[in-house]
Amino acid sequence: MAIPNTREQEKSNLRSVVAGIYLTFVTNVDYLIIATLLPVAVIGGRTVAAAEFSLALSIRLTVAMVVTSATPALLARLGNAGRLLLAAIFNLAGFLALFVTTAAPGLYVFAVLGGMGAGVVRPTLRTLLADAAAPAHRSKVFQVFFVAMNAAFVLGPVISRGVVSFGWARAFLVIVAVAELTAGLAVVLTSKAAPPVRAERVRTRLRDGLLVCVRPPVLPVLVYAFGIYFGMDFMMTSFLLYDHVVPGLAGYREFFLSLEPLAALVLELCLLPVFARLGRPGVYAMVATACGAGVFLAFSASFWLVFSGIVLFAFAESLALPQNQLDATAAAPAGRQASVFSALVIAGCFGEIFGTMTAGYLVRAGGTSLPAAATSAQFLAVGMAVCFGAAGFVLLRHGRRNALSPVSEGAGAP
């Protein structure tokens, strides 16, 4: 009987990790640039109306959720690299549809194809990185993953401003399409060949994936993901509606919107050397405290208190997001990582939807059936702190019972 090469198993596939991070950045920055350009009359001389734009974004999110749920079952034979190349082709085709026209049907073809690409990319990239990174390196890999995402959130609008200034919008559609394809090819060329997938019926794979995700220890991880994305979209939507939330500081709305991803990016870079040493109890406690305090302060009437609240919330996000990926990796049964990461993405999508809806409800009901929107948000902040603390406690209990790997085992660089 052959003895497995333990040293080989502990090594990360660095080339595949780098290609995955590159694809993460390209996919997000390309989408943000184009999404920023669409409401401005620079692509084909046509401005996309607000109602059209919001409908297109809703279509994209809905398609992404459907495709995410079906990806592990329908695309099992392709492997991670093949799925990501397919997603890059979907995104490329969506951008080229806008090159033809930003009116219907081009806009909605872009939304559908972009949703298909996002639905495949979101779970598959996480699975790829979890497979490519050795257990000792995963904490830093997932930190860098979110650094790349936040860098795209910061740079996308900045690059779009330059595109508008130079009048390069239509040409830039071709550039981002080519960038998507090269990123997909980079993943294919750097990934190791995947083992053959056992032939089984799609219905069986869907059923097994669902059963895995509704049982401990996976279910608490999904609930935690829902809470993270609920908080993120609640904050973003509240600042988009800031004229109705804290009218006295409404002039700083754009600054506050940009501050959160920028603060998260800086904090993630600062946390890279120390995150693996914090330990899971410390991470959960700090997330609960910083999230609750951050949301509470973000709805005060003082500029500097709001500034501090946003930074605290960004700190909570910088800890919670990579930890959630680590927990999902550790909780997934052998051969079921794709299903768990798909469920993680779907839980995040539901969190985004409910976060947006809650912010809108607080604005509509503020001063009538509820206190003012800012006051209601501060009450919600206390509830969020309690819920994150309780969720962390449950995750720790399931972690001990099911031998989830602690963060402290994730030291080292990929």
C-alpha cells in the first residue's frame, strides 16, 4: 500500500491561487466599471433609465441565485477550472451584448449572461481556492481573496471616471471582454487536472447537496453568512437613502459609501499578518462587538462618530468574511465543498435582499409605526451584536463537536 506524501499534500498550488485571485479582481472590477457607466450616456450615446437599471440588476441577482444553486449538480464534470472558464465566457458575451446596444434586449441579455457568470463564479472560485490552498495557508488565501474584491470596489468607479473623461466607453467594453477571457484561461492553464467525477443523476446530486447544507455543522455557517451580508447591504442601502436617514449629514453620502470598502481594504491588508493568530473565539467576539458598535455609531448625528462607525463595521467585515469561508471549508464533508460554497453564496444573496428590504422599511416606517429611521437602525445594531455573539457561540460548539479547524492552524503564507 502506497504511503501518501504528506509534505506534498501540505503544499499550496500557488499558481492556481494567484490565477483565482486575479480572476476575482478582474470579474469584480469589470462589472463595477460597466455598472457605473450604464446610467451615464457614454455607451452608444444612450443613458439607461433608473427603472431599467434597477430591473437589470434585479434580473442579474435572480439569475445568479438560480445558477449558483444548480452549478454543483449540473456542471460537476467540468471541474473548477472548466466552470470558471465557462463563467468568463458568459461575462464576455454579456459585455459584447452591451457593445451592440444598451437598450432592450441588449441590456437584459447582459443582465442574464452576467447573472449566469456570477452564479458560476461565486461558489466555484471559493472551491478552487479551498482546494488549491493547503490547510495551513487558507486563512491568508481567503484574506487576499477579499482584499482583491475590495480593491475592485474601490478602483472600479475611479477607472469608470477616467473612461468617461477620455470617451473610451465602447472600446472599453472590448477591453473588459478580453480581460475576462484571459482570466478564465489563466485559471485553466494553472489548475491541476481534476479527478474524474463519478456519473450520477442530477436529481441525486441536488438532493445530496441540499441534505448536506441543512445539517450541522454547515447550517450555522450559512446562518452566519446571511448575517454578514444582511449587515453589509443594510449599511449600503441606508447610505444610499441617507437624505431620509440623517438629513444633516446627507452631503457626505458619497464619501461614506466609498469609505467602507476603502477601510475594509486597508484593514484586511493590516490584518494579514495577525488574522491567523487571533483564534476563532476572538474573531467571533470582535465581529459581534465591532459590528454592533459600528452600526450604532454609523447612524448618529456626528460626522466623526459616523466615520468611526463605518471603520468599526469595516473591521467586523474584514474578520467575518474570511472566517466564514474557513468555517465553510472545514464544515464541508469530503467531496461536497462545491455544494456548501454554493449554499454559502445563496445565503449571502438572501442576506443582501433582506438587508436592502429592511433598510427601505425603516425609512418608510420611520416616524409612523416605528421611531425615526436612524433610531430604529441603532436598535437594530444592538440586536445584530447579540445575534452575531450567539451565532459565534453556536459555531464554536459545533466546531468542537465536529473538529472544525481553528483559525490558529491557518498560519503561514501561501
